[in-house]
Amino acid sequence: MTKLLQKHGNSVALVFDKTMMDALNISADTPLNVTIHGGSLVVTPANVGISSDELTERIARLRPRYKTMLENLAK
């Protein structure tokens, strides 16, 4: 895929279209790591886990199912 940089004020920007964002599973507010490796620009999502809200939701869903087992392990 060939992309062109677009003028953005005094800078230039690489625009990610929806297809690219979906393929990377990112959104406009996803933090990205940008590195240079050899002669290539490498862009990877910086999300290395799940959000605390998502973690809380998952725990709430699993707690009733595994309540007895978790209580036994805590003894």
C-alpha cells in the first residue's frame, strides 16, 4: 500500500484510513509506538493490556461463576 503524507499546519501527517485502523484494531485515541528500524518507520499499537474498566467488567462476569473455587483457593 502506498500512502502520501498530507500537509497539516507546519507539519505533515500520515493518515490512517478506516481499513488500516480496523486491521490494527486501533482507534483515534489509541496510543502508538513509532520507531525507526533500518530504513523503515514502524508503527505499532502501544496497548499492551486491557483498560481498567474492561478488567473490572471481566472480573464481575467471572466472579459468580468461579466464586466457590476462588473461596476454596483463598483458604
